[in-house]
Amino acid sequence: MHRHLISLFGASTLAFTPKTASAHPVSAINPATLWSAWSWEPAVVIVLAASAALYLAGLRRLWSRAAGTGIRVWEAVAFAGGWLSAALALVSPLHALGASLFSAHMAQHELLIAVSAPLLVLGRPLIPFLWALRPNWRVRLGDASKTSLVSGSWAALTRPSVAFALHAIALWVWHLPGPYQATISSELMHSLQHLSFISTALLFWWTIFGARHSMLGYGGAVFYLFATALQTGALGTLLTFAPGLWYPAYAATAGSWGLSALEDQQLGGIIMWIPGSIPYVIAGLVLFARWLKESETRTVRHYATVMTVRGVVLFIAVVALTSCDRASGDDRFQIANADPGRGRDAIRRYGCGSCHTIPGITGARGMVGPPLGQVSQRVFIAGVLPNQPDNMIRWIENPPAIDSKTAMPNMGVTVRDARDIAAYLYTLR
């Protein structure tokens, strides 16, 4: 489903980048004026409010049947944490304080890159954003995401090595003395700096958290997380132990906060070096644990399915017979007391076509879920259940009860309608 939501990913990235359109205030603040230095820029407030409204509207629609459908509760909490930390970095006095202290500026960057970005990605905002839109808009977005330009660009950007390299380049280039000094005096350069930070961070974390469902795998995700922690830690170390001042612009403002410019720079380096590396290490350890668990599960399944030669031969025979049954159109997928005609009407009534492409159903051109043609030829239902009539009926009745991670909500389908819908789908051979 990720690929069908590419255009919305761009929207979610922009949702947290226009806030940087204005640089830090020209006049530095002091301790006496700190708590009055909130940044209520209209663009910032509008974007924060719009992103929250979209997420809540989509979440309400998803959860109208049952809480946790499509988006789990902890994912919604993660998005809320990412949104609040972004607001803290961009609206609170921390934003204005970055004009006086390099260390405050580093704290702001770490909040955006290492806290807001991963939490926002964990919140899976594209699903609620999509459900907040009208069905015809969802179809248009799905069609747009399938164009060669969009899908090709997305495939290139989400390659793990590319996402890692872009994020690392953004961090190192913008902390070189020349480019960084330019951001202090130029609103345009400051906007470009923050835009590159948050966009590459979202892209990096998107790639990392999608590792389970990609060729990267948990092992590759762990490698890139620790590599990122090492390179950000290296940059923080250089700033901490630098013998001279990298950013002279802070020489005139750090003193009012009881720090020399060099001490302020060292504090900023420590913030990037230690606290800034912690989220990467934590994420790496969690994914490493999942990697070990997944490896153990695969091993158990392997030995359970290939324990003896007889078992292997039996498995091959079953698959062969299954293929013959499906090809010959026998009664394997016949459902007693079910009417495919009623099933076709029920599909229209429940609006299944807004998410799926379904042959024989007028207007059923949804791109959110997989196409439902030739369902009888598939081995598994949604990748989790063997393709059998009873399992198909269970899935149609209540998908989240079988797979809590599915984006397909509980539509309240009755048992009779579920049997009829399954009967119709099995006619699509």
C-alpha cells in the first residue's frame, strides 16, 4: 500500500517543512525575554492544525467501527508525540533561542530529526490522511502514484543506501562553517537547511521502519541505524573537541547566557553526540531483537515443514492437487447457501470498490488494497490465511481480528453477506 500513497508522503513531508520558511529572529533574545518568545507564525500554526485535523478525521473514520482498526492505538499515540515534539521545536521559545545559542539550535534539530521524524513515521499518517479524503480523491492519488515518474523516483529515493546517504550529506554539509553561517544571516538558506533535515530524516526513518516488508530486512535496518548513530556521533565529537570556534556569529550572543561561544559550541556538539544518537541506538536494538525473533520463527517453521522426505512429497502433492482443483473449477470453492449475485450487490453496498479493483463491479477501481480478480488462484488470503472458503468468510467479516496490522477496517459485514461476497469473489477465476 505504501507505493499507492507516494503523493501523500510528499504532502506529509511538506506538512512539517513550511514552518522553516522564516529564519531565527534577527534580534537575539536574553533570559529575561525567553518565555515570551513564542513563535506564532501563521504558516506554522496552519500547517500544524491542518496535519492534526487530517489525521484525526481519518482516524475517526477508521475507528468508527472499532478502535484500533487500520491504525493501532500506540501508532496514534506515536503520531501525537511526533506532532507535539515538532510543535515544541518550531513554536516554543526554543526556536527563538536558536538565534542566540548554537546548542539550542542543535537541540531543535535533534528534536525534528531524531524524535519528531521517527514518531511521525511510526504513526503511519498516510493511512488516516487518505481516509480523511473523499473516495474519488483516493482513486486519483492512487492513479497518480502509479505513473512511471512518481513510482520510479520513489523506488530510487527509498533505496536504503540512497536514503542513508542523503540524510548523512544533509547533516554534514549544513554543519560546515560556511553553509551554517549562511543560514544565520539568510532566511532562504535557513529554510533550505531545515527542509533538507526534516525531509531526509522522514525518508530515512520511512525506509528503516519499512524494512520488514522490503528487501532491506531487519539486519540491513540495524546496520544503517548504527551507521547513522556513528556518523552523527562523529560530527558531534568534532564539534565538542574542536580547538577553535566554527561559527563566529554566536560570539556576540552566547555571553548573555553565561557561556563563551566555544563552550556553547561544545555543548551543542555533546547534544548531537550523545542525546542525538540515543534514538538511533534504541531503534537499532528493538529491530535487532525482532530480527532474532524472526530468525528463530523461520527456523522453527522450516524444520516443521520439512521434517521428513515424506512430508515434503506430501506437500508437493497437495500443492499440485490444489492447482489442479483451481484450474479445473471443481467444487473446492463452492459455498453452501450462498448467492454470488447477492454478493455482488453486497460489495456495492459496503463500498468495497473504494479500496479495491473488483471485476464485474461498476466503479470498483480502488488502489488502496490489492485487486480482487482471480482470488481463487491465490494460495493465501491477505498473506496470513490459507485460501479456503471458511477463512475468506472470516476475513471479510472482521479483518482486524485476524491481522491487527491490516489497514482494512471492520465494516460490520453480516455472516450472510460475508458468505455471499466470498461466493462472488470465488467466481472471479
